Amino acid sequence: MPGKLKVKIVAGRHLPVMDRASDLTDAFVEVKFGNTTFKTDVYLKSLNPQWNSEWFKFEVDDEDLQDEPLQITVLDHDTYSANDAIGKVYIDIDPLLYSEAATVISGWFPIYDTIHGIRGEINVIVKVDLFNDLNRFRQSSCGVKFFCTTSIPKCYRAVIIHGFVEELVVNEDPEYQWIDRIRTPRASNEARQRLISLMSGELQRKIGLKVLEMRGNAVVGYLQCFDLEGESGLVVRAIGTACTLDKLSSPAAFLPACNSPSKEMKESPLVHPPSHGCRSTHNSPIHTATGSRLTQNFSVSVPTLIYTGMGSGSAGKEGGPFKALLRQQTQSALEQRGGSPHRFCRRREFPFFTLTAFPPGFLMHVGGVVSARSVKLLDRIHNPDEPETRDAWWAEIRQEIKSHAKALGCHAVVGYSESTSICEEVCILSASGTAAVLNPRFLQDGTVEGCLEQRLEENLPAGCGFCHIPYDELNMPFPAHLTYCYNCRKQKVPDVLFTTIDLPIDATVIGKGCLIQARLCRLKKKAQAEANATAISNLLPFMEYEVHTQLMNKLKLKGMNALFGLRIQITVGENMLMGLASATGVYLAALPTPGGIQIAGKTPNDGSYEQHISHMQKKINDTIAKNKELYEINPPDISEEIIGSPIPEPRQRSRLLRSQSESSDEVTELDLSHGKKDAFVLEIDDTDAMEDVHSLLTDVPPPSGFYSCNTEIMPGINNWTSEIQMFTSVRVIRLSSLNLTNQALNKNFNDLCENLLKSLYFKLRSMIPCCLCHVNFTVSLPEDELIQVTVTAVAITFDKNQALQTTKTHVEKSLQRVSTDNEELLQFPLELCSDSLPSHPFPPAKEHLESASSNSGIPAAQRATSVDYSSFADRCSSWIELIKLKAQTIRRGSIKTTVTVEKASPMGEGNFRNRSTPPCANSTVGVVKMTPLSFIPGAKITKYLGIINMFFIRETTSLREEGGVSGFLHAFIAEVFAMVRAHVAALGGNAVVSYIMKQCVFMENPNKNQAQCLINVSGDAVVFVRESELEVLSTQQPTANCQPSCPGGEVTT
Amino acid sequence: MTSELDIFVGNTTLIDEDVYRLWLDGYSVSDAVALRVRSGILEQTGATAAVLQSDTMDHYRTFHMLERLLHAPPKLLHQLIFQIPPSRQALLIERYYAFDEAFVREVLGKKLSKGTKKDLDDISTKTGITLKSCRRQFDNFKRVFKVVEEMRGSLVDNIQQHFLLSDRLARDYAAIVFFANNRFETGKKKLQYLSFGDFAYCAELMIQNWTLGAVGEAPTSPDSQVDDMDMDLDKEFLQDLKELKMLVADKDLLDLHKSLVCTALRGKLGVFSEMEANFKNLSRGLVNVAAKLTHNKDVRDLFVDLVEKFVEPCRSDHWPLSDVRLFLNQYSASVHSLDGFRHQALWDRYMGTLRGCLLRLYHD
């Protein structure tokens, strides 16, 4: 399916002065795609040239369209000497290749030079005409949509979630080629930028092919990373989740701008699998399809690098001495759950999902975090027979993850991600995810309705189902604290739950959540090659253990019992290892109340020591109490008898349900062993432990009015207002090399992170009350004594008058995070009300909880029903919202539904209107919002325009003149933001969601007055519409179709 | 542990108004931090000095990067690097171009040259405004001057268009540019009692009536394209002003003028006798000022002359402002009744403006 790429260069502005004599510039433009180059005329003596060129036309294969970036170079014409380059613009034309995204790229792009930064702007128009071609053996995958968002994108519906796709490509790093010694830094940087652009294009195309093979049409949770391995080369790898998505037609239909029926037509041949030939042959695992990756497309620079892996100790979490550590992970009970596990294995090698949020009902049970690391040596030895070492490494790790998940009785891993840390020739590969049991009906080809399994459905209470252990308690090799679920009292739950996913929407949470971090440094001797790798792999299990202990302690100190969005990053440096774990702690109502922390001294006879201990103990208890108050954790006081030994009746019932393998004796035994013994005991037997306790207490809570979390949304806060501020903050500290001890190091690192957070709170104080969401810390060790911490997050304001808004915001939340169509929404509420309503509590609204806690010892059943109401109403109204959107096709109204709608929304509506800032009428540059979240508060995403994946290098040889390292990096990051915004605006979008800065590699050489920085960012370009505007539109439409909502209304009242 | 690098970049550029003010006022980072500490911000927010330091540095760096754009405000609107809401952009520009009364009085009417710039440290010591701030203000004056110097059309409009200033501030800049261009002396000791506002008021009147632009404003004559500028006084007009001399040179005319004024004002003026005694001196003063305006030197001394020849004599006789107003009205109007005097229009153009200026200048 070849295509025609058309480019028009319109004008330039704010160009730099290139001719000192006249203070002007004679600019012209080179437009290059593949090997074809066009030039515009020279526009003499102007800083604002108007080229208004003809349409430059490139006739190209769609394979090239996917791989190659459009390269636009602005030059200054010089009659006597060589033309001087002003700068370049790389435009990824991928968004034009799938139909319902952008149709044209048109706008002002910053002209970027790797040495001088942004130098003026250029106005460009790009279009693509695709010709249909039913080539059976095509190499391209045009039409497959890519999303960075790790949930099903709004305005789409997941028909099938196929599963894991991965790919990697390798090349030599231009920076390390011999030619780099003779070319300019600029040429070298540009070669690198171009190469990475090419490689990511190729990678995306190959992933697309795999998706087509799986008969999917989209990749969700697409995560692409670069490994800069120095002399060993450059690896670009990507993972994602293949899906078949259906566009929800209604929301977009309101907007004239997005309404392009002709485009929809164009899509069909691309998306539907029948049009390509590979289909029938694909029973084999996808993994094998990666065959000749190194030989295609890079005809010029044939990769010469090969890795010989040194499999020095895969340091997984199952390390011998620490078997007890993550007990959720290591319980090896394998409960066969019907036929579901093997169904996955048949077709997919790795049942992994990069998604972190799921359609309702998708996630059935969560086992716990599974992770695997392995230390490898990057080797330069030329060995062309083994081009796939990298692939093998990852396969090994994934295999390990898979077996961990199996050990937890889970057949899938969700919230899956992979990362590397490289220092010289040592590389740590890490993978982690959350073992889970999924509802198979989303995963299967074929009809959605056909495969509902009754057995699974009946065990699926909404608010707590995912907490129930997926493994068999009988076969647990370790004493685990299991209790009956505090919510439904039917099934067992662990006392603590760690996950890498976002909090499920329907989870019942008490109070608010908070960011919890574990920080850790370990010194290591400098060593070479294998000795180094061995040293590192020996250290890893200790670090994992300590990180886990810290997390556990801090969680208990906060009075919470579950972690979401857990991300453990281990960074390797020359002489140290750093561990940073971030997660969002919450109190899950289904899980038992966490016990306190008990301090035990070693020498109980010493009086003063004793006193000290009791003093510490008091401090800890006070902190826990304070935190409970701060985060509003007031679980209903249920007397010990009720919790400790579950009431016989429900137990019998549960045994009936889970008839297969339970013997009542053992259950009782387990129950007895649990109980009051759950207090966490910290033994202070040496200074190390003392330090630990101290560091526990030094974590300062955010100032009042601030909350923070690293998940998409803050549990317990629902009423977001529309003001958002995304930011990136970078800090580098230099350690004094004199007395580096582990303790000093830990303290430095801790202070660094804490101070950084404090600075953020201070800077954003004008937004109070607000919440820092998706706080993402990245640690790197650029040099011996340097620690670099990069934070990207978004601050979102919220409304204090929470109670009034609960209903509305629930609606929002579910709409934002879930995309299900009419039919499915219909199905779910019905299932839920018929099935779970009588016995299972739903997520409580805040006011219910408050009343419950003030009225301690309120019977559970009563609580359940009262709670039920609000949540169910939410479902209904969320569904009604959807109907509202669809309503333009259905004209008949009904009083009943209208009433419900009005009950649900007016509060929020009014607030959004009040809060929305006045439109910036006189601004010439359109505002583009950026957020690491998958949604924009107070707004509805109506269209996805394509993925933004950009890589920039900036270098300077006049560091001091540019304001030192801070000035240099500040300007560069601002420029990166600007370029992202410009590309989004040119695609016709007004926001980037799921934005992430995947890499920020900063190197400096102050003595030479030099610095270099590489930044890689990605996200989804979208069009959003303010809800206030949308509602104006939709309220004009009659709300219709009473049928489905009536049953809902009756149940709720 | 030393911080090597410490930055914060928001998708929307954060602007802290207080820090912006400190930066504009030319304080160093450490001074600014000290001042912020003194403002009690640490207590309010529970932040530490280190946090404040980092925050201040960050804002200073941002302002430093923005400064380049602020030199040509339309660039700030079109640039893509900093995403700033329009209201904030306006605030940045307005504050950047705002100036201190004390400073502007020092340089008003001076040539905006390197020489003057060298004297800025003296001005800084004298006014207590930091040298950095003085430089910024001076450079602003000079930059605006350079940009609008050669432009046609309304001075205020040009300034507003190229610097996106508020109406008020654009008018002030017009006055500054006008004064700098005509080099009016404003620094003499006897002029010290006058505020920038007084001068700006006069400048506006003069721009409206005495410049080439003022003539061009009348139904746009096609040949006015030569230079319809607001910055230069209408040379022809200044030449013509010589004709007014007969008002004082011709003894009969002067007597007649006096009697007309005295008749009209008798009983209405508290200081009638003083007026009557001083009439000829005052009239000579005002007319001679007009007649001398052909020389650049005398143009520069316009305000000195006005104060010396009119304001001071009246003030020494304790004329109330209302009497000055009555006198000037009558003094200008009576000329129309002088049959032997033909330059009525010229007189009105001169006196209309001068009357406004004098009334403004007449205070303690």
C-alpha cells in the first residue's frame, strides 16, 4: 500500500540573524524524506520568510512512511561559502497513517538545533494519500493504532484484549562510531536523533505487524525505551498490549470538527484482518516472528554488535534466604481455575498486559507483585551468530515472571513493565507486574456474550473481588495472615496487598491515599566485568529485601494496608546501587486493619535503653494516629470477635461455594493463628535498625491542602477541578566523596527526595487544595559522586466541598477510565444487582463512611446496603451520561431518566463552569495541556490523534554562558515541552495525555564548559472538550431511552 | 552534599508575582531570599530556607530567559517555548515596562545615550534604586525610543502596538520618548517640585497640538506622508510663533490687551491688583517664550522659562490656582478682540496648550 506524502513549506518566523552585516537571514528549506530531497527558493533578507512553496510530493512505500521521519532543514543561503544550517524539524507522519486520527499536520514547528536549541519557527503542511493495496506479504502495519495510555482509551471500547506484544531493534550508536571523531558534534547528534527516529518507526511498524497477526487493531499501553549501551550499541525496545478496539461513535459525533464519515470509510480495509494474508498461518507463538530484525532496513550500517550474556545470577524475588519476604508472591499453591489458564498458554507465550486500569469485570483477582531482575554483561565481542542475545535475555526474564505468577495461582500478569539500568558494561534488566486472574471473556476471540462463565461470575463481588486470594490457602508453604474479606466475608484476603496497577475503580477505599517511597543506597566496590556483575547480583536480593521492609514499615506507619502503582527502580552506578520504590498507599476496606509497629530492644535489662525504646514506640504510635487522622482513615470499628473468627454462617456458605479443596479444620487453624498477632515487630539490635526507625519518622507529610500519589488518581478524592499543571523537576547532587558510608548515602538520598518534594509543594502552593498525581521519580547515577533525580507529575486542583460532588465525580471517574459501550454497561449493572447486591458491599461514598465510623459497631449488613446505594447510583448515572452522549440519534425522552440525570450532574456542572478559566481570546498560540494521566479533569477526550514519541539531543560548548547546568537543562526541558506542544497543535490536538519523560540523560563537563543531554518523551495527542461545553451541547438533546435505566432506578430506591 | 543542578519546569510557566517584583527591582538571589524570609513566607508555608533559595533561583532563571522576549513583547505572545496564560503575559510585560517615578525624573529629557547610561550608578545611589533596575528602566526607555523613533502615526498607538502596553503606560512612554527627543530640561533645581505626571501631562498636550502629527490629524491630507510624526515639534509652527511678538512689542496692542483683561476680571480676581501690576511682565514672559522657540536651546529650556517667567512670579504673589485659571482664560480669549492682531489661529494653537501646561505646572 504505497502512498504519496505531500509537504508544503509556508513560512518562517523569528529566525535567528545569520548575516551579521545586514542583521538578516537569507533562508531556504530542504525537505527530505527517505532519499529524496526538495528545496524551496531562497527568501532573501528576512527573519520572517514567506516561502509559500509548491506541494513537494514524495511517492513512497508505506513501510517507509512508517519508519522514516519527515526531515525539514532550514538553512541560510551563502553565496561564497557553505550554507549554514539554522535548524531542523523532524515530523513523525505516523498519525496520518491511520484513519480516525489526524488528517493533516499543519502548524508552526519550532526549528531545533542540537547546539543552539530552538531558533525560530516554521509553518509546514503535511498530508498523506494512501493507496489501497492488498499485498499479502506486506511489511507495513499502517492502520494499527498506538496508545501510550495504559487503560482502554476513552471513546473506544475493547472488544478483545489479545495480550502482550514486544519487539526490539539494535544498532550501533553513531556517537561511538569511528566517524564521530572527525565530524562535528552537531552532525553526530543529528545522526543519532535520526537513527533513533528511524528505529522507533521500524519498531512500531513491527509491533503493528504482530498486532495484525493477532487480529488486533491497536496497541494500548505502548511503552518504548532506549538503552544507550555506549560502545555496545543502541537498543530500542517496546512492549504493549494488543487489543481490538471499537470506536464509540457518539461522543465525537457532537463535534463538527471530528465528524468525518469519509475517514471512517477509509479505515475499513486497514483494520480488518481479512485483508492481510498472514492470518491463517498464525498458530505459532508470536515470539518466533521476530526473525530477521537486524538485516532489514539498515542496509548502510549493518549492526556489528553482539551481546554475549553472562547469566550471572538472575536475582529474582525467590532468593533463598528471603522466602518470607513477599509472601503474596511466593505461595506456590496452584489452583486450577477451570479451563482458563491453558486457554492463554495455547496462543500466547506470555500472558502479560501493560495495562494498569481495566474495563469493569476484567480483573478478577490480584495475587501480588511479581518481579524479576537479572544482571548482564554487555560485551563487544563480535559474534554475528548470536544476534538475538537481547531477545533471549528478555525472554528469560519474562519466563521467570510468568512462573512467579503461576506460583501465585495466577494465569496473567497485569501492570507489566520492563526497564534497564546500565553502567559501563553492566546492565540490570528488570521486569515487574502484578499477578492476576482475569475474566476470560475479554481475552477471547469470538462473541463477548458466549463465554460468560457462571462459576466465575458468582464469586465476583465488586468492591473487594480483586482482593481475594487467587491461590489456595491450603498449599501455602508460609504462614500467611489470611482473613475473611472484610467486605463480603466470603473469601480469604491477605493482610497486605502490593500491586503495580492503578486502584480499580470499584475498589472500596477508606480515607485518602498517599505517596509512599522506599529509598535505599548500597555502596559497592568498583570492579570490572564479571566480578562487578557478581557483586551486583549479590547485592540485589538484599536491596529488594530492604526496599520491601521499608515499604511495609511506611505503609503500616500510615495506617494503610495496600500499595498500588508500585514501581521499584534499581539503578546501578560505578560504586553504588540505588533503590527507589514508589507506590500509593491506601486503606482497602476489604483488607484487615494493619497492626501497629512494635519496637523490641535487644537488651531489655538496661533501664535507660528501655526508656528510649518506649519513647520511640510512643512516637511511632503517635505518628500512626496522626496519619490516620490526616488521611481520614476511619475504618468502621468492628469488634474483634467479628473479625477474628468469621461468623460461622458465612464461612459455611463460602465453603459451599468453594467446595473443591477446603478442609474446615485447617481453615480454623489458620484463623486462629491470625488475629492480634499482626503487629509488625521491629528489632532494634544495632545502629542500622535505629537508623531505619529514625528515617521512618523523618518522612514529613505534605503540607495541609496537598496530597500526592503515583497512581492516576488519588483514592478518596473525586471532585477534580479543571486546573492542571504538569511539570518536570530535575535535581543533581554531588556527594562528598570523603566519608561515604551506606548510612550517609542513605541520608543524602533521602534528603534529596524529601527536599525535592518539599520544593514541589512550595512551588505549587497557589494551587491548594491540590493533589500531585502520577508522581514519577527516576534515579540515575551519571557519575561517581552524582545522584540525579528526575520527577514528572501533574498537580490537579480539587474542590473541598467533596460530599456534594461525590456522585458526579464517580460518574466522571468511571467514564474516564472505562470505556464500555452501551450494551456492556447494560449487562454489568444487571449482573451486579442481581448477583452481588444483597450481600456484597460496594464502594462506600464518603458520607456513609463517616456516619458509619461515628456510629461504631454498626452492623455490617446495614452498612452494606447503605453503601450500595450510592455506588449503584453512580453506575446508573455513568451509564446515563453515556446515553446522553448517544442521545442525538434517539429522539424520545423520558421523565424518569431526566430526573436521575439532573440529580447526578448539576453540582459538578455548575462547578466546572465557574472554575473554567475565561477563554484566551487574544492569544495567538493555542494552549496545549500536558498530563501524565490518561484523562483531563473536567473534560472529555473526543479524539485520539496519534502517538507522540520524540527524542532530542542538546549539547552546548558554552555552558557558563547559558546559565550553567541548571540554565542549560531548564531551557532544554522547556524547549522539549514546546516541541511536544507544537506537534500536538499541528495535529489539531489540544492536549497530550499519558505523557511520560522516559529518559533524561544528562552529562556535563564543567571544565570544558560542555554539557549534553538526551531526552525521550512520549504521550498520546488528543482533542478534548470541556465538560461544561459538552453539556451545553448535550442538554439540548433530549435524554432518551428509558428502558435500561428503569430497572436500575428501581433497585436503587 | 551540594546541589549541582536544580530545576523545575512546568508546562504552564509558573510566575510568582512577588519574586518577579524582586527580580525587576534588581535584587540578587540572596537578597531576594532574605527579603522573602523577612516577609514571613516561611512561617506561612512551613518551607525551609533551602526550599526558598531553590524556588527563587528557579524563578530568576525563568525571568532571565523571558527577558529576551520581553524586549519585544509581541514575541512573547507568539513564542512557543513558554506557555503562559494571556493575563500573565500582560502582567509580565506591564511590570517589566513599569518604571520608578524617582528614576524617570532623573532621566526625563536627557539624551538616551551611552553617556547617560554611565551616570546610572549616580542615579542609583541618589534614588536608592538598584543599578540593575535603573539599567532595565533606562534600556526600556531607549528601546521604546529606538523602535518608535522613525515611525509614522500616533506615538501612543505605535508604542502600544509594538510593546503591548496598557493605555496608561503607553502614554507615559510617549511622554518619555517625546521629552527625550526634544531634550526638555527637567532637572534644574527650580523644576524639582514637578512630578513626572506634570511633565507627562504637558507632553501629551504638546504632542496633541504642537507636533506635525497634530496637524496631520486633521482630515488626512494626502501629502502629510512626509513626516506626520508625533515626536518632533512642528518647525513651521515654531517659526510662526515669532509673529506673536507684536503682542508685546506693539505698545498699543499690549495696553489694549491689558485693559481688556483687566476689565473682564475686575472684581472676579482675588489678586487683581497684583495681576494688574504684573500683567505686562507676565505677558512679555509668555510671548517671549513663544518667540524664542525657534532655537533648539530655548526649546529645551521651555519648562525652565515657564516656571521662571510665569509660575514663580504668580506664586510669589500667592495667586490661588482658580485665579490663575481665570487669568489665563481671559488672557487667551481677549486676544480675539484685538483688531490689529491677525494670528488668531496661531495664538490659539500656542496658548491653548500653554494654558493647560501652566495650570498643571502651577502648584507647590
